[in-house]
Amino acid sequence: LKRRDSIEYATEMELECAKEMKNKLSAHQDTISVLKQQKDAQIKLYKSREDKEIEKVIDLENKVKVLDNIVYKTGQTVQIMNMLNNKCRTSFVKPEYLKKLKQANPRLYDIGFYNDNLALMLSPESDEVIRLEKES
């Protein structure tokens, strides 16, 4: 009888232990699934942040290109103005060639025209500057 009671007791203990281990296992599995979800959420968050940063870099590179282009064109305008300046006649290699070009297209070599455009480009309140800022 004692032996039978001890076998039944041992069986009950094994069943209890098995239930307890099963409960612990399910709790660990739940924890693992929650951690996986958190990991996936973090990965999505970092990817979206990285994409935003890449977009910002691309936008800044485009702005730099636009500004470089403006600086280049301004430099060309200043160079042409120096060529047309009466005090610097020697700045143009062949003055005869300049005279022929002036006769062919006088508006292109009109110093007043370039001064007005340069003033517009350098003026911070210029409509064109405001338009370029809005575009970028």
C-alpha cells in the first residue's frame, strides 16, 4: 500500500512538474514573441529614419548644385563686365574682336543690362531669389 501511494504521489508530482514546466515554456515563448515584435518595430523605425536622412542629404546636394550653378553664372557675368569695362580695355585679348561682337549683338554686351541683372541676383529681396528659395 505504501508503495502504491508513493507511486501515485510520484506520478502526481511528475504531472505537476510537467504542468509547471509547460506554463514556464509558454511564458518564455510569449516573451520571445514580444521581443521579436519589438525588434521588428525598432528595425522599421531605424530604416525610416535612415531613409529620411538620405533624403535630406540628397536635397542638400541638389541645393549645393543649384548654388554652385548660380556662383558659376555670377562669375561669368563679372568676367564679362570686366571685359566690357572701359578702364580695363586690355582685359579682352583682342579688342577688335570685341568691337565686332558688340556690333553683331549690342544687347549682349550692354554693361547696364548686366549691372541690373547682377543687382537682382545679389539682392536678397529679389523675386527670383525668393522663387529659388521656395523651389528648394
